[in-house]
Amino acid sequence: FASINELLEVRSPTTGERLSTIEQAGARDYERVMKQSQKAFLAWRAMPAPARGEIVRQVGEALRAKKDLLGALVALEMGKILTEGECEVQEMNDICDFAVGQSRFLSGPTLQSERPMHRMMEQWLPLGTVGVISAFNFPVAVWAWNTALAWVCGDTAVWKPSSKTPLCAIACQNIVNEVFKRNKLPQGISAVVVGRGSTIGERLVRDPRVPLISATGSTRMGQRIGKVVGERLGRTILELGGNNALIISDKADLTGALASAFFGAVGTAGQRCTSTRRLIIHESIYDTYLRKLIANYRKVKIGDPLDRATLMGPLIDEGAVADFE
């Protein structure tokens, strides 16, 4: 680069120690990545869908081989417990398996025509370069859910990960790079751009070359992205925050209902869109249920997420603590 871009310090939410320093992408880097992705799309869309599925299968196998390492990296950088980190990597493997199957079923119906000796055929075509904006709480799975399916459809993907968890994104990209290189595929089918939302995120959501934006984050963020992309007639997939309630009737299995509500609240330290936020309990079991739930909370072991005895790790950063309080 002609000049060094702004540096990003990555710190452990558990200890506060610096894990790495990353040079963030700037406007010129984004443009270079986007041009490469557009170029790669022309070749990638021409490959038969089952052949693209075979590449995704290999990606899934490569991710599966690194499951322990990736799971530990998720726990180290994001702070969720090791079991959750490993399960998140498993979700990446699962979506790759699903996408491989889908690659052989990208069908379109043929229809009767009003013209003699003619039939009409419906054919679905890839969109182009899709943008994936992921949040810190699922630093790898959300990318895989979107990208594996985009790939089998013939799309390329540009991923803007959360600036709180860039190491997980870089690790995934490096694993994918090995698969693409081994298959002699062009660069740009998969790309990661680590940078500020005001620099990279804004360009991505406003870029007319990106027909689809998939974004995960707060409802406030989703409202803004939906508006910006909609104004240029782009498409969005938005996975946003929630205010989830569990309804517990007087006929519920209390053991199962307790486990669901309890881990739904403490899992990922409550930092996910599916976290349990409210309980709606039948009055006849309210006191009993509450007493048992409080007893469960007293047993929670909070600590190092890399320790398998830990049930709940830290919040991601001091800002998250302030928001919670």
C-alpha cells in the first residue's frame, strides 16, 4: 500500500490482552476486492451447479478438519464457551452439506405455452456479488449460512465481519483460499474486508454492484440498511435483534422448560438474537418455577470460556457491559 491504513487492535474479552493488530481496509482496498469479485463471478457462474457444489463440499471438509482450532478461536476472540464455539463450527459443516445437496436441485419448471409446439422454461440465474455483514456473536456460522448457498447458486461473496471478531473471519478465508487454490479457481469468489462500518460497511450497502446484502445485527442497524439498499432497489436478508418470550403453561415439563429458559438466557452470555428475554408463566406454577430457576442461576460458573467447566463466558467488551447495565 502507498500508505498504512488505520490499525485495529483485537483484544480478548476474557483477559483484555491484545491478540493481534490488523491493518484495516480502506476505500482503495474495497474497490480492488470488489473488482476482483466481479471478475471472478463471470467464471464462477459458468461452472455447472453440481461442480460448484463439489467445491462447497471440499470447503466443508476443510472446515471440519479444523473444527477444534476454529472452535477455540471463536471462544478466544468472541468469549462464548468452547462447546458453543465448536457447535458454531459444526453449523458451518452442516450448511455446507445442505448446500451440496441443493446444488443438484436448482430447478425451474417448464410450462405449457399457448403457442403450438412450444413450451416455456423458467430458469433461475445467479445475482452476482452478494455482501455479507456479520455480527460478533456468531463470528463464523452466519457467514457460512449465507455464503455456502450463494456459492452453489453461482454468486460470489464479499464478507464484512464485525471489527470485534476479525481473526475468525481471516482464519475462515485462509481455509477457503486453500480449497480454491487447489482447484485452480480464480481469486475473488470469496473475499473478506475488515474495516470500519463507516468506510467499508457504507460502501458495501450503497454499492449498486451488490444486488443482495445479508446483514446480521441490531434492529436499528437493520432498519437503516433496509432503507439504504431499498432506495437503490437492492435486496436484503436481515437477521436482527429480538425480545423473545418463553410461554410456560401449567402442563409443561418443568425440567425441560427450566433447561430451555435457563440456557436460552445464559448461553453466549445472552448476546444473541434468540436469547431468552422474557418468561410468561402460568400463575399456578409461577412460584415453583421461579424458585427452581433462581437455584439454577446460583450454580452458573462464569469464567474462562476455554475451560470446559465454564458455563458462561464474558460479555464482548466494556461497551456491552455498559449497555447491559
